[in-house]
Amino acid sequence: MAKRLSFITITVVLFLGLSFGMVNLYSAGQTIKFHAQHINVATRFDTAEVGDEPGHTVALFRAKGIGVRRAGPPEAPYKIELWGTADYRKDGTGTEHGYGKFTFSDGSSYYEECNSKVGGGHDIGTAVYFGGTGRFAGIEGGSKFDGVLMGDRFIYEVDGTMELPWGMV
């Protein structure tokens, strides 16, 4: 009786999760493609003038935000933490290198390492995913992104792929 009740409970929970888009099952090793929007706010931005030319600065930054998946497997909004370094010129161009952590509603997370070029009010670059936990354990993949810079706020359009050995997103 207890085994049958457990089976029925698991079946109902899985059905409801699939019905409401809370759990998406894929075959192990399948590559998942997605488009997301990341909305972030700088929480720390420390700069120093380099001194070799006017307006040349380096910076340490931290930011927090939220990610919303717009295409691909449905996902509840997720938490974003970013930190890194930047090298900027007076004309508004530069380079950035940093890391991000993405934490999802079930507690699963993964990291990224990213590199980008800044210019014309945009931050355009690539990221590589690593260090997944929970359903993202063993993650491989990465993304291309284009961010619109608005002072201490920035919004990224992200096109990514991920391969998950556990087969769940």
C-alpha cells in the first residue's frame, strides 16, 4: 500500500511539474538552446586613473540582477551575481573580464567566466559555463551576449547553449 501511494504521489507531482513548466525533462547530454534577458544593477564600482593617458581607468565591479528566460525551456526568474574587472578609455571603449553566478528557484546554480568589449553604449562578449550544482552539475556550454549600458544599470540579451548530463533543465 505504501509503495503504491508513493508511486501515485511521484506520478502526480511529476505530471503537475511538467504541466506548469516547473520541470523540463530532456535526454541526458542533449544540448539546450535558450534566449534570456538579464537585468542588472551595479552594487559596487571602484575606479582608478591609470595615468598613462587622460581618461584611462581600470575598475573593479560587482552587480546583482535577475534573469528571465524568453525562449527555450521555461524557467522561473533566477538570481544573478556578477563581479570582475574592466579597462576603459576616455572615448568610452574598453574591455571587461568577469564571473557570474546564476541561482535558480530550486537552489541549483552554475557559474560563468565572461570576456567582452565595450563601445557605443554596448557591452558585447562571450561566456563559458562551469561549476554547476544540483540539476546543473556537470554543465557545459556558454553564451553570446549584448548588453545595453545605462549608468549603473545594464540589460543583456543572452543567447546560450548548455549541455546537462542529468538531462533536466
